[in-house]
Amino acid sequence: VIASNTFPNGFALNPETGKNAIFGKNFGGIAGAGFLEIAAGQVAQCREHLPSEMSVYGVGGINDGFGMYTHIKAGADAVLVMSHIYKDRDLNKIAQILLGYQELVERWGDPTIR
């Protein structure tokens, strides 16, 4: 199960132009760093209600190691971070996310131990 990717029907303005920031439409999917807590909440609810043998993938708001740690702590078996990497066209972001995650595991402990 993938939880959660984007939140539908959001409205956003570009802070530099004052114009609609969602592909020229009035509303659309909201994602990114501000979506982390919502997406992790969806992960937690899926993990709570689904059988343990069913995998839950955390998606949304994972821009760094903290985002990855948050999703895994919420119950994700794995995370997806493609949009963040695709946006910047920088595959080094994967290493940065993993290194940040490892630092948090060392500081706060294994997030899979609940």
C-alpha cells in the first residue's frame, strides 16, 4: 500500500509572482515538505489497520533524513523519494537522505522498534 503521495484539491500561489502555482489550474495535488506530517499520519493509520504481512510504503514530504525517519517511525516498511530527486535532477539527494537518516538512527535509535 502506498501512503500517501499528494493531498488533492489544494490551492497554492507562487510567492514570487502571485500567480497560481499548480500548473495553471485553480487547484491540484499538494506535496513536498509541508505534506510530511499528513503523509506520515496516513502511514500510521495504514500500519495500524492492515495486516503486518502487507507492506506500507511512505510517500510524501521526504526531502531529507528526518522525513525518511518520520515515515519509518510511523510504520512504513520503505519510502519513495523520486519527486524530490526528479525536481532537482540530482541523484546525490539519495545519499544525502540516507546519511541524514543514519545520523538520526544513531542519535534517536532504530525507528522500526515501536
